[in-house]
Amino acid sequence: MSAHRQTASIAPRLLRRERAAAYLDMSPGSFDKLVKDGVLPAPKKLYSFKVWDRSDLDVLADTLPYDGPAEKADETWSD
């Protein structure tokens, strides 16, 4: 396998603004507002680049509340 093919299949860990917004399926403008309001994490600095750690965005997504009532617990496994 060529080196180009190997690197093309690697998902980047650090995302610049546009890619971070796309990763969260929102516009860059909405992304900027949520960062400014402290809803999304602030960027990290890599030299002069501002980057977001994909893992931080995943943690945020995992902690968001669901919209609507909690689903009834599945009791099919209870004794």
C-alpha cells in the first residue's frame, strides 16, 4: 500500500475551525458563537494555528442531554 493511501485513511485528531464545525455538523459561524459562549471548548494552539482536539469534541457530544423524556428502561433482562 502506498504511503499516500495509508495517510489518506487516517482521521485527523486536531481539527482546524472549518473541519471542527463540519465534524459537529454545523456552520463555522454557529461553531464560533458556541465557542465564544463557552458551550464548545476553546481551541488549542499549535504554533500560530488554532485547533480543536477531536477527543474534546467527542466528550462534549457524549455529555449533551437528550431532548425529550427519558426512555422507559428495558426490563426484558430483569429476573
